[in-house]
Amino acid sequence: MSSKILYKVTFLNHGKVYELYARHVGTSNTMWGFTEVGELVFDLHEGLVVDPTEERLREEFGNTRMLHLPMQSVVRIEEVEKKGQSAIRDAISGEKVVTPFPVPAKPR
């Protein structure tokens, strides 16, 4: 196990469920009712295969030093041993919002 603790943070944001990995999670000392999430962890892909969800999350949160999430938006915080796949899901259906390839339309 790594010497640094790793957390999987699941939270609601604009009708979607985000799953991110971070090294720091705590209560905000400056803003009551918020959870701090910092030191976000992203995969570094250097090959041809790129995870579009990871890229979208890196675009949105790549320069973020600290997220201050309202407590009511946090769904779950898990301490994990290793990083899994980050995700953005629809809050109602649970389906992934970012798909790796265009999904063909169903024939009628």
C-alpha cells in the first residue's frame, strides 16, 4: 500500500455524478458546510489510448488546487488502495455521460 492515502470522492454537480480521486479530503476551515478536496489524481496517458472521461475531468479540474464541495452534494468518500477509473454519470440513470466512441443509433 502507498504511503499516501488515496480517496475516491463521489459528488453531484449539475445533474451528474462525478467520481474523482484525491489525496486530501477534509472539512473546510474557512467555509462552514463545505468539504475540501485537494491534490486531485489523474492518469497520465502517454500512448495512443486515451480515456475521454479522464481527459474531460482533467480539462475541468486540472488547474484546481482545492475543491470546496457543499456537504449536501457529497454522495460518498471512500479510502481506497489504488486508483480506479474516474467517471461522470447521469444522476438519474447512472449511465456514463462520456462515452469512448460514438454510439450508433438503434435501427427503428
